[in-house]
Amino acid sequence: MSANSAISRVLNYPAYAHGMEDAVVDLVVIQWIMQKLKVDRMRLSAQFANDWQNFDESN
């Protein structure tokens, strides 16, 4: 999620217009963190699979 996408999501939440700005910002930040963790986990899994394949081929 890009910064512009995150800002758009914050501004489009109905709660944002009803005095719950902090809660909406927190929610979007949490979603962004979860997305980053998912991407990192997928990257690590791919790296592990690649390393395992290289190890398997070398033995």
C-alpha cells in the first residue's frame, strides 16, 4: 500500500468524518503493517525454498 493509497483509505472511511480520526488512522496503519509483514513472510518463504533447492542440488 502506497502512502497515497493509505491517505485515500483514511479519508474514505465514514468514521473519519464523524470524529474518529485517530481510530481510522490506527486501523490503516495496522493494515499497512500487516501487509508489510505478509510480504516479508512471503519473501522469506521464497528465499528459504530457493536456498533449500540449492542445498538439495549440491548434495
